[in-house]
Amino acid sequence: MTSHDLRAQNLTLGYAETDIVTALDVEIPDGRITVIVGANACGKSTLLRGLARLLRPRAGAVILDGTSVQDMRSIDVAKVMGLLPQSPVAPDGISVGDLVGRGRYPHQGWFRRWSAEDDIAVAAALEATGTAELEDRNIAELSGGQRQRVWVAMALAQDTDLLLLDEPTTFLDINHQVELLDLLTDLNRASGKTVVIVLHDLNLACRYADHIIAMKKGSIVAEGAPADVITAEVVTDVFGLACEVVPDPVSGTPMIVPRGRHHAAPAVVETLA
């Protein structure tokens, strides 16, 4: 994979009359897995859309390798950066194989037609996401979880150095959530692909992220390694959640244990002599 510099400078993004992200500066670590977390409506998805050139800045800029993404052609951005947005919509009547094949669009051109390389990329993406047996099915016939894995396959087939995913675990059961995040980790470790993910599950974020960005009301509250960022104080500030943060017994990363109103602190258990 080629190294890339993706950053936002004094970035303001919004919809209609409302600013959602304000005067934000951020640099995405190259070749790492970055997870963006925060409460609903904090600006996570808006930031991702801005980074991916789907949302024009009201102020500031998103810079990719020294050039504003707004000054780049869409196809040139798509050759470097793949995106899985929230709730994507498929054309009516399209098959799984055809939808995943659309991920190869940036690699086509006036003089380059579909090739064996494209077949290999699509087959690899279907296999990686466990959707190969669905290739001939109509996307409308699939369950929510199956459709989500097919969308991930399309993003993988695009074969970009940077991959941005907005809530990719939506509709997936816990087994497929872990499988997907394991797959993204494999891609990152094997090829150095830069991965940016918006996640709601803080414990999965801590397990899989090299770098966490915690957002609140359109601004970054904290960022860095999970062990440095995810503390009880930060979780309370960002999510309004009283909790304990303890080591995950499997990964050793921070694990959030909510307190709730109906659970008192655990009683002290005396050790039997």
C-alpha cells in the first residue's frame, strides 16, 4: 500500500442552517486503524462524510496528500479512498455479484474494460465477507445482515489504500461483527491499509483501534491510543454514562462496565481461609 496523508484543517460541516462539526483539526494516522466514537448526533458520521468528499466544507478543508479533496476529481479520490456509508441503497433488481462489481468502477476507464484482475478482486471480496454463495441472489432478497456484508464486500473490491466505514457492524450479529473487525484488522496488518471506522460499541472500538477519536457536539474531546483515551471520566463526559473502566480479560484493552441506576457497587467478598 502507498502511504497517504489525510487530514482536516479548521473543518466546519453541517446541514441546512445547522453546523454539526465546527473548526475541527484532525490527522488520520497512516497505515493504522482509527475508530471514531461518540454519542448520537455528535458529528461522527458527518466528519466521515466530510473526509470522504461527500459533504462540502462550510469552512476549512479536507486535505489528501497535500491537495484539497474538493479540488480533486471524484474518480481520483475513489482510487485512493473507499467508503461504506450508513444505510446505502442498491439499485432495484441488482444481484450481489453485480453490486460488488461496482466497487471496481474507479479502476475502469475509456480504454480499460473488465478484466481477470477485476474478477479476482470481486471473488476475493465475496470470499472474505462470507457472501460468495450469495453472488447470484438479488440484493433485495437478503436479510439486513447479509446485505451489510455485501456492501462491505463492494468496499473491499474497490481495493483502496484508505477505507472509511460508517457503522459497518449495523445489522450484524455479534459473531459477524467480530468476524468483520477481524477481517479489517487482517487487511490492515497484511497490507498497511488505513482504516477509519465509526462505531457505537466502545468495547469493540477499544479492542480493534490503534487510534481512537472521541467526539462530543462536533468537536474532538480526546484522541490517541485506547488505553490513553478511554477512561471513566471521558466516557462520562462524552456519553453521560456512569461506568467503570477495567482491563478486558481477553485483549487487555479498556472495557467499559456501565453502572446503571439498578445495580449497586458489588459487595466485598471475603476470601475464605
